[in-house]
Amino acid sequence: MYGFLMQITSSQKLNDFSQRHPNSKPGLARWRELIAQANFNSIVAVREVFPHADLVKKNVSTPLGQPAREMTYTVFNIGGNKTRLVTTIRYELRRIRVHYVFTHAEYEKWLKRG
């Protein structure tokens, strides 16, 4: 493992979601705490701390005229699977970028979108 700990980018999304969904606050706080102590170098290392973390591939739109590209997200189940945290992890940079924070129902709709 590397010597540097993980850094969360776009963490304002966590704050915004927990304001709209106060019951999610303890689970998101615990996730932040565990991430702050981590130095992951692979999905295997992530799953040692978060056994239910999933890799999800999804096509995302790009600037005009360019084809959609496939992104691989790491999705964390928070608070007994009530909250889904969609991130990308740059292991070599020690960064976790928060893309979306969803309720379970919102996440299911997101998955179905093309």
C-alpha cells in the first residue's frame, strides 16, 4: 500500500445530500471517517473496508460530436443500503471523487438511464 491517505474531492455533494436527507448523516460521516484513514490501491483493498462496494460501468455523454465513453464507478452502499454513493477512485493519486449521492430509488433510476 502507498503511504498517503485518500483525499475526497467534491465532498460538498455529501453535505448537500445529508441536508436534504438528515437520516443519512451518520452513515456518510462514518464513510468519510473510514476514507480519511484509508490508503487503497485497488478495489480489493476497498472491499476489505467496504465489502459491498461495487464496480459499475456506465456510458456517459461527452462534448458535442464525440461518442459516449464508458466510465467505471465505485459505488458504496451507505446506511443499510438506503444511500448510494457513486464515486471514481484514482488510486495512483489517492483521490476519491464523489459524482453522485442518491437514495436507493434515485440510484435505480440513474442505472436505467442510458
